[in-house]
Amino acid sequence: RRLPDPIAMRRLPVRLQVTLAFAAALALVLLAVGTVIYLRFDAELMRTVDAGLKTRAAEVTALRGSGAGLTGARSPALVEREESFALVLSADGAALDKTPGAPPARLTAAELRRARAGPTFLDRERGAADAEPARLLAVPAGEEVVVVGAALDDQREALGTLLALGGLGILAALLLASAAGYWVAGIALRPVEAMRAEAEAITGTPGRRLPVPPVDDEIGRLGATLNAMLARLEQAAAKERRFVADASHELRTPLTI
């Protein structure tokens, strides 16, 4: 990405430069805050999904322990069309039982070893029944492996909504802040404009000075310096007039002769 050209920036009015600098700094802050909020929201959603998967895995393990099957399961915690599902795999990964409509959940040999060793979370881009992204939890259950899954389309939709609303909010905040910054910059530069108008009005009136704000800042020091320069110019002009007058008086007699 190309950085702004410093020469092009210097060609802009000072008021606009201040506004752009303020807007850029605010944009960085808003983007940083928005990124943190987005990541925290994403992490919180995933924690909720993982908690639900752990509950489903415990229920499936209990069902298998009682000798019940998953084919006729009616629990909404286990079966929600295109949203949640459960499977029971053998030690070599073959499907032994599953909830109605459950998609095939094939685990690699490495994933099976990890699942037999302890609870393992897995992400699948097309793991749900409707080929949507899904998150799986595989847990050991004796010689079997219980796999429960949940579709992530609702979570992705929530993140997309947050991203869209956050983008609109950042844009609105930048517009409002830029307008406020432009207005504040105009107020801050008002003494400079007053000095410019007074300098334009000064012609040959002696003793006339620029209005200096009563604050010892850069603008105040600039006004004081310009007034001191005007005083020195008036002194130089007065010396020049006296020199011309004296020279005219001294040359008057020789010219008459």
C-alpha cells in the first residue's frame, strides 16, 4: 500500500491537513478497538459452541452406556435438523450409529488416535448436513469414539452482522469526528486569519499592529514576532526619511549656487 505523498500533503490547506491527521489517528484507534471486540466476540461464540458440544457428547456417551441407540433419538440437544448431529465410530473410524440426517464424519488416523486419547475439537469447512462449516468434538467412549457436531452458519452470520455494523459505526464515527475536527481546526486558526486580514489592511499608518491572542503559544509568538518586525521596519523607514530630509537640506545651497 502506498503511503501518502508528503509533498502532496503539504499542498493541502493547513485546516484540511489537521483534519486528515485527526481522522487517520482516530481510524487507527477505532480499527484496533473493533478488532479486539471482533476477536473477543468470536472467542465467546466458540466457547458457547464448545460448551454445547461437551453437553451433547456427555449425553451420547450416557445413551451408549445404557444400550440405547441414536437412530431414534429425539432430544433437541442431539438432533436439530442441519444444525446439530451425533455419530458413534468404531476404533478404525467406521460409523456404528448416528442421529437421523447426520452427515458422514470421517476422521483421519491421526485424529482417531487423538480422540481415543482424549476430547478433541475439529473444524470442518463442509462438515454440516447442508455443507456448511461445522465444529466437531470427538471423545473416547470405551472402544468407540463419540463424535458430536454443530453447524457454524449461525455463528458466521452473527460475526458477519457484527462486522457490517462495526464497519458502518466506524464510518459514521469518522465522518462525525472529521466534521468536528474541521470545525475545531477552523476555530484554532481563527487568530491567524485575523492577523492576515489586519496585515492586508496595514498600508502607511504608523503604529498599527497585528492582533495577538492572549495565549503564549505558537500563534501568539508568531504575532509578537511580526509586530516586532513591523516596529523595526517603521524605525528603518523613519531613519530613511530623516536621511533624505538632511540630504535635501545639505544639497539645497550648492544647487542654488
